[in-house]
Amino acid sequence: MTDAVSLPMYAVNPPDVSALWQALRDLLKDEGVVLNHEDLFWPQDLLRHWQQPQLLLSQTCGFPLMTQLDTVQPVGCFHYTAPGCEGVGYRSFLVVRQQDMGSTLADFRQRVVVCNSEDSQSGFNALRKMVAPLSSGGCFFRETRFSGSHRLSLQALQEGEADIAAIDCVTFALLKRHQPQALAQLKVIGETPLTPGLPLITGAATSPETLAGLRRALKRLVTEPAYQAVCRAALIRGFSKVSRRQYTMIL
């Protein structure tokens, strides 16, 4: 779908995401941004969706931004209130079972790691950076598995199918609020370095005028009192313009 808007990355509680979109939709119209689709889009193929030149607005991950999405335009980045976030930065928590005796990453040498996907900064690339200096002969974990989502990675830990996972701190906070059973019998033993958070993007065909309108609407969303409740529900407290250059550290 072209000219679509999606907010797929932190949809732990979809009603909160829908409410956020309703507020943003009104602001976009007020800023003169033309909306060809009133409804929020929930894409099945995220990469294909993000690569559409006519994409109006979505949220992606910093790793695919730098490795697979060379034509999209960064719009900005939300600031989140979740523990582990600082400004536009975020990190992942290293999560294991409570009963496991391991208390540091080094204790999980030759164990099984589960990642959400191979193009994830929070679940894969950030952890890969941490294990690199610990690896021997290019190998640290005995096996790497891919679950398809942070939620499924946590489930794999609970069911004993894997031993450790890196979980996005915003996702962790949202699960703690809305699905606490997803964190049952698990503990945090560490965290990854701070990196720029999940960028909001627009397509290559978006005009400078529309890009400016997107940024004005997003700034109003996080600053005007009328929208504080919907932002608070989504753990959002700010917005900053970001550039692709800020994400080069991910590489």
C-alpha cells in the first residue's frame, strides 16, 4: 500500500498504537499533510513496505535502516520513558531464566541464544557486538536460533528451548505492563550499549514540504497537553529529528 502510515514496532498493546495514530492523524491534517489512507496499516512484509518510495510514515529498526533501506528518509526518533532509554537512545536487556546460575554474558559461552531476527539491532546486532571480544575461533554460542519476535524469544527461554536473549528495553517495559506473564521466571543479567532508537522514516518520494509537515506534527504530538495521555500510554515523552549519520555507529 502506497502513501500508507504504519507504526508496527511497539504494538504490544494495539489499542494504544491506534489511539496514538488517531492523534497523529489529526495533527498531520492540521499541518497540511495529505493523507490518502485514513486507517493505520499493519503490513505483513515489513521490508517491502518500508521500501515503497511513496511510504508516508513508518517506524523501522536502525540495523535495516543502515543495511537495507538506503533510499528512505529518516524523519526522527521518539524519546521513550522505558528504563534503559536516554534521549533518542535505547538498549537491550540480556534476559535468562531465573533459575540459571549464570550472572554475566561470559557465563553463557557455548549455550543457546535466541534472537528475534537477523536484521534486528536490539535482538541480534547489539548482542553480536558484545560477544565478539568473548568469542573463540569466531564462535561464542553453541547455537543461534531465530524466533520471529521478542515475545517468542522470551517464550523460548521460558520453555527451555534457549538460554539467553537480548530484548529491546521498550518492548520489555510494554510487556511488563500489558503481558507480565511473558516475563515470568526470567531475569535480566546485563544490557547492551546505548544506540540510537528506532527511527521514524518516510519514502524516497516524500517532498521536503511533506517531510517538514511530518516533523511538525510529531513534535506537536509529544508537546501539546491534549496528547499527553496517548503518548504516556505508548511510553513516549519526546521527539527529535535524526539523520542517517547518527546511525553509522550501528555498523
